[in-house]
Amino acid sequence: MDRSSTGRSTPSRRPARLPRLRRPGGVHPRLIVSGTRAGLAAVRARGKVGGRPAVVDEKILNMARDLLPNSEHSITAIAKMLGVSPGTLYNHIPDLRELRASRISAQLEDSNR
């Protein structure tokens, strides 16, 4: 296709009369956002909680902390036993690596005495 005679370097894909921020039907994006936020606030006022349900509760975290000193189990094995991913454990126990290292070194010191 020869575009040398059009007078423009690139063809326009948007009609000139159509406003850029308007949607079909005349609803502005800010109205959509404010309506969505109002709906979410109304749902929260009724006691509903949105979002994805939590995988980890205190029981699972306590079991993970109890299994950490045992050097026989890796973090991946502990996560498998508890039915969560290793990343979930790292996310919910921020000092997991340091905690594990300190407990293992304490066990080694006790066994050497």
C-alpha cells in the first residue's frame, strides 16, 4: 500500500471528534471508579470482607515455628507437610532464614557440650 500521497506520516486510529477519556454511553472513568468505591464501602459496612481468603492462620505458623529447629526437615518439606508453599512461609515469617540458622547453631552447640 502506498502511503506517500496521504499527507500524513502515520494514519490516525482514533476519530477526531471522539473524546479520548469518554466511554461509549457517555460514562466517564472517574464516575466508574467512584461508583465502584462506593459499592465496596457499602459492602464493608454490611460486614463483608473482600479479597482472597488467607491460607495461613496462627495454628499453621506455630506448627512451622515448632518444626524449624529440626534440621532433618528443609523449609520446603515443612511447607509441604503444612500444605502451603515455601514462599508463603517466607512471607508470613519474615526472619525465617535467620531464625532457622540461629536455632540450628544453638542445637549444634548444645550437642557439642
